Amino acid sequence: MPPLYPRRNGRSDLSRVDRTAKIIYILRDPRDAAVSLYHHLKKTGLSQFMTDASFDEFHKQYMRDGELVFYGLWENHLDNWLSKRDEYNILVLKYEDMIEDASREVERVAKFVG
């Protein structure tokens, strides 16, 4: 099975995705996502760098260095998906909205999937 969003030139390549598919894209404030990922990777002991790195070091290397970040820079990833909303059937949810009012967001998802 191919990845759900294969990559090409550092961007998600949606060209192989069925245009009739219903896609749910969840985004999160990048500052919160960075802090969460930092603590998650620190706990995993993924590498000596992650064990020893300060948040600033992590942010510079894992979040802002476009040559090292395997999933691409956050703003490019976000722009790539959001720019496809007119071509694909995409429901965009915000993580913060899901925390604020989970039942409202579940209703949105239910309506979207039919």
C-alpha cells in the first residue's frame, strides 16, 4: 500500500489520491506542535542529540532546517494541503477547536462523512 501522502520535492504529492475521497486534515498551532514533538522525542531517547538537546537546538535543527526535516517545513506542509481544498474534498479541523468543543467537531466530522 502506498503512503497516504507520498512526497515529491519536499511537498505532499496528492496526485495519486482519489479526488472523490473524503480527507480530514487536522492542523495544530505550530508552537504547540513543536513543544509537543520535542517532549515526545526527548522521552523516546531517539538519539543522543534528542536526549541532550535544548528546545532551541531542537527547534533550529528539527523544525526549521528544511534540509533535515523529513516531512518538510510546517508552513509548506500546511500550504500544500490547504491549497488543494478546491481540488479535493477536504475537511480542515483545528486541534484547538477539538479540545475546546469536541462534540461540535465530532458533529462536523459526522456531517462531512455522511
